[in-house]
Amino acid sequence: MTNELLYTIAFTLLQGFNDAQRKQILLAYGSATDLFMERKKGQEAFSSFNLLHKNILMGAWPLAQAEAEILFMNKHDIRGFSVIDPKYPDRLVHIDDAPTLLFTKGYTHFNLPQLISIVGSRQHTIQVNRVLQELLEGLAHLKIGVISGMAMGVDGIAHQSSLLQKIPTWGVLAHGLDQIYPSQHRRLAIQMLDGGGLLTEFRKGTIPLPFCFPKRNRIVAGMSDITLVVETDLKGGSMITANLASGYQREVFAVPGKIHDAKSSGCLHLIKIEKANIYHDPIHFLEMMSWPLPNQPEASLHSASIQTQLILDPVEQSILTIIQEQGPIHRDQVSKALNMHSSELSGHLLDLELGGYIHLQAGNMYITL
């Protein structure tokens, strides 16, 4: 047990300070240990503080609670980084309300050349998988890391896709490290520890109450250079994260989606009010950020839909175009639009589905992937 960690945890347990105030106090004193030792000066201690804050600092510090937290950390191989620790995430430290202390498990080299946060809806379309696979394949040549919030839906897909590309990925939790929420992501969380990890500002025993999620979102936004919003409606955590990122002077990108799809309404709104750039494809994204392009030809990283269209025959290309422009669309509508017999259309639809171009939904409705 180090005194610095002990006093830092105890300091975070003192009520009456916000994150910005704690950060300024630690910067002024240089360490939580020196802050604690200032108490020995008696009445002369904390002379520049208002009476309320002076009384809090001169009062009893919850050292027993801090010791219990450290015992838990040691048992479960958890590390703690204060906001003045050189190993603290260097992008996060620059936001005014940076967490005073981060508890982390897994890979703790956060300060990679490029970091991107990926957020989106829990209820998403099948397009998300393709967008994120294509994006992360296009970024895999960089020394990049991916941040997200471990939620169901887009967050989980972002973490899983990063693992497939061997890209370090960190999940920011809205609770303590004595649990995983949602429980369905327990296996994913374990897999992430090898090339990334988990982090939170919450102590053990903290359950994911509603107020915890916006606090979690500010870490997601503050840790990265960019926040990419893949799919979201006009309300929810993804919009909070995007607005926080914009407020922190970080870049925001949004996948536009379809104009009448509620799951894209938040993305379209961010683009409309010029709070987000349009995400189009990996090469465009890299060029917008002035990040290194891959050595391979650009065409190999352009969207898969552009690539694959080049090898389709004219009939299948016309079917795909209709589904792209009008989907979800019933097969009978496709047949009518092309004046094509149903039996002939069925063969082409099957080929397109097997090729990964389209997806059949309930009710014989087709969409593009």
C-alpha cells in the first residue's frame, strides 16, 4: 500500500468538492500526501481556502474506507491513477472535470498516438456491424486505441470489432470493478484485458445508477481525439457524449444513415447543426484527421459497397441499387420496379444475400448491408 494512493482515495471520499476543485487542489499541493500532511500546521493550514473547505480538509479523513478499497484493488490486480499521475490518460487530464482518480484493470498504456471513441444506440440496425468492421480494418495500420462504454449494442460491437483487428480497446464503466454491467458482456470484458481493459472512477460496490452514466460518458468523450456516433436517436447517452466531446474541443463524426430512420435522427441532427463531420469511409476519415494513410492502395479501403459493386453483373447491380435507394423494400416491389418475374428475381436475391450485399428481414423486406 502506498501512502499516496491511500490519501488520494481518502481525498475523493471527502464530500464538498467537485472534480474541478479536487484537480486544482492536487495540482497546487503536488500530491495527496502533501495535502494530508498540511493538516499538521494546525490553524495555519489551508489558509487560502474558504472556511467550509478548510474545515472539511482539517476534519477526519476516511482512511479505513480507503484501506479497504486498496485491499480489494490488490486482490484483483486493479491499479489507480490520480489526475496528477504521469500515467493518467493525457487527453482526459485536460478537461476541467477530469475524474480525480481512475481505477483500471488490464493494459494501462492509454497514451497512444491516436484514440477514437465509438458510441451509439443499444437498439441498432445491421449496418453498424459493417460500418465498424470497415472502419477498424481501415485504421488497423495505426497505433490506435478504441474507447467505448461497454453497453449493449454499438458499444459492444465496437469492442468486439477492435479485438478482431487486434486494436487495444478500453471499456469505461458506470460502476465499480467488482461487477460487469450488462452481465452479458462478462466474457467480452475478460477478452479485453489482454489488449486493452476496463476503467472507472467508481469504487467497488457502486451500482450503475442513472447519474453514473453521464459521468461515464464524459470519460468516453474526454479520453479520445474523436468521438464517432454510429447510430442514435435524438436523445440518449450517445448524444450526451457527442455534446461533451464537442464542448471539450474534440472532433465529432457521425454516420448519416437514412433520413427517415429514427435510429439515425441523432446523427443527422449533429451533422445538420454542424456539430459533427460526416463519416463516409476510412480513407476520407483519415484524410479529414490528417492521420497516416495505409501503404496499400486507397481503393482497397474504400467502402465495401463501392468495391463489390464493380464485380456485379448489370442485373444484380440494378437490384442492389433499388434496395439501396428504397430499402427496406418488399421483394414484390423490386420485381415490379424491374419488370422481372418473381422466379428470376429470387435467384438474384439469393446470390446477393449470400454475397453479403443484402439482408432479408421479416415480411420479405430487403435492406443493404
